[in-house]
Amino acid sequence: MSTSPATAAPGTVPAPATVVMKFGGTSVSDAERIKRAARRIVAQREAGRRVVAVLSARGQTTDELIAMAQEVSASPDRRELDMLLSTGERISCALCAMAINDLGHRAISLTGSQAGIVTDTSHTKARILDVRAERIREALGEDRIVLVAGFQGISTSRDVTTLGRGGSDTTAVALAAAIDAEVCEIYTDVSGVYSADPRIVPDARLLPVLSFEEMLEMAASGARVLQLRAVEYARNHGVRIHCRSSFDSRPGTFVLGEQETMERPLITAVTHAADEARITLLGVPDRPGAAAAIFGALADAGCNVDTIIQNEPLGEGRGAEVSFTIPREDLAAAELALEPVARELGVARVDTDRQIGKVSIVGAGMRSHPGVAANVFRTLAAKGINIEMISTSPIKISCVIRSDFVPEAVRALHGAFDLGAGGIEPDMGPR
Ligand code: ASP
Ligand code: MG
């Protein structure tokens, strides 16, 4: 075999390393960019690695396909919607395979189903149950570059499914786990993961290394670089992720197991979401099952509930106050789902507020350091920003505030914890 990595011990014939390379929609948005992705894939192959590439749909294709469906139906059948949406990624893969063939390498494009990605049956947000990667392994064995359409699979009842917006990240991570790739590279239009959104904080720092736990909290609290589910999958299967730019060759951000990362700074990043909403139910009967009924209905409607607060009733018979945040785009569905439940429970009033934002600080080091929360609250108070709800995990503190104040809060916290370039000694990448 002509493909032994440079590190091979003399006299042994090691299996060549395999890498998964995922290209996002902006990285394949036109013919030039597809050819650029093809050259990058070929360069990895020529460096002696076996390559499985996962591609997203080009540019705005997925949005356009959704709009097309809405032109013919007010509530498109979800099985058919998946048939439609899955085509975007197939287009990218077929085109890229053609470009790679022209560069003198043998490529093969596969749909999610052909690649052996088996999911549950929940159309438009299916979960991967199994990856049967024989066909990929065979193709790699025949010295082919394998292109897999991201964001899709085949359900246990043999229908085409899609994995939810941003799902190509999860395809890439799941394939990396299945074929034991040494790294899952996520090529995107930003250089990696930053200590805050650089559009809000000009001196935000590119983070060379993050732990899975930190990246999970960041993805869950507003960082948009990686799909949350992909990070979960990577953590559960120990897949090393490298988020990097598709427009230059500099290293980006590695996401690794905590044991692989060096000692972390106290706080790693500030994340935010400016497009949340809050629903408050007043006069909720104070008895077992009330919360279960409310949040059961929201779960059935597919609403992603975040921070929840319930206040004890103030006096006999006045009922509790239950308040929670959700993405603003889920608000209409949530209101609809709550109507019958509120009536059944005899809830006095349902209030909604659309101007909700959230800032969070994330850092694995906070686990063992007291005083971080106090510093967050002091910093926001000094800016005159009112905190409306608070939620925490061992490595995250989130504050719900008015959405207008989000940029100022992000800048203040980034400054208070000295997260900017020059504030922290840079790590040198993974050990
Ligand atoms: N094309 C899909 C989307 O736009 C999946 C992806 O890009 O990861 O959400
Ligand atoms: Mg994406």
C-alpha cells in the first residue's frame, strides 16, 4: 500500500489513517467553492489519508426547498418534506464527486441511506440509531474517496429521514465514530470557535481547544458553529472534532475529551441568544401533575423549553406562577399547545414576552472556583442590566435579560473575565 502515514514504524504495514471532512453550505455554495472543496479533499488523500467527506446542501438550498414545500401546502406532509429536503445534500455530493474525478482521483457519492445511516422514524428531526458502514469501508478499500450526503438517513421503516437543521454535522460525527476516523474536520466559513461572537466583541479570541462539555454548553446556549446533537454524539463516542475555515489552512478549534485538553482557564467563553421568548402562566393549581401537563404538551409540540422557574404560591388558593423561555420561533406553536392545558388546569392567565435574550458564561474551570456567579451579577448590575431569570450548570451560568441589552452584556462579561486576545496565554492545541 502506498499510503502509510509518515509515523509508521519501519517494517510494519499500518492501516492508513482515515479522516472525515465535513463542508458546510457556504463552503460548497457555487461551482468554484465545490472545486475548492474537491481540491482540499484530494490534498488529504494525497497526504496518505483515506477520506470520507460529508457535504451540506449548497448555500440557501434547504431554505429554498422548505419555501417550495410551503408554496404547495400549508403544512407539508413530513415524510414528503424529508424526501424533498434530502435532495439538497445529494446535489452537493454528486457535483463534488465529478470535480474530484476530474482531479484524477476516484470518488463515489452516496446518499445517507446508501451510506448505512439508520434513524428512528421522526421525520424532519430523526435521530441516528445505527451506522452500517460496510459500503463506505468497501469503497475506501477500493481506494475511492467517499462523499456522503449529510443531514439524512433511512428510518427503521425504510423511509428517507432528515436529522434537523444543521444535521450534516451529526452525519459527519456519526460516520467518524463508525469508521474510527482519527478526526472529524468541520470546514466552515469561520475560523473556529471564538470566546464570544466576533461581530459583537471585536477582540474575541479564537479558542484552540475546548472540551466536549464546554462545547455542549456553548452550543446549547447560542454558539452556532456546531449542531448540539453532533457535539453530544462526539462526546458519547469520543470523536475528536476540528472546526476550521474552508478558506485557509490555519488550524481552528479542537473539541476533545477533557483528559486530552490541558488545564483550562476559569472561564472560556461568553455565548448569547437574542431571539428568545418567555411564557408565564399565572394561577397554576399547586398540585402534582400540573407541571407535567404543561411541559408534556410543549414537548409533544416539539417546543424546546429552556430556563424554567416556578414560584411557590403566595397564599392559599392563589396558585403558582410558572415561567419559562423558548426560542422565539417556537412561540406560536407553544401558545397553541398550551391553550387546552391552561383551560383544563384552570390557569388564571398566560402572558408572553417576545423581547427576551440570554447571556451565558461557560468554562470547565468554574467547577472548582467560587465567586464566578457573583462576578457575573456584579458586572451586569454595573451596566444597569436587570437579570430576569438565572440558570446554572456546573460549568455554565446563564442570565435571561431584555434582548436589547444582549450585545452590551456580552461585551461587559467578556471584558470582566479578561477573555480577549492577550488576556489569556494561548494553548498550543491538543496534547
Ligand atoms: N442543509 C441542512 C440545513 O441547512 C443541514 C446542514 O446544513 O447541516 O440545515
Ligand atoms: Mg451548519
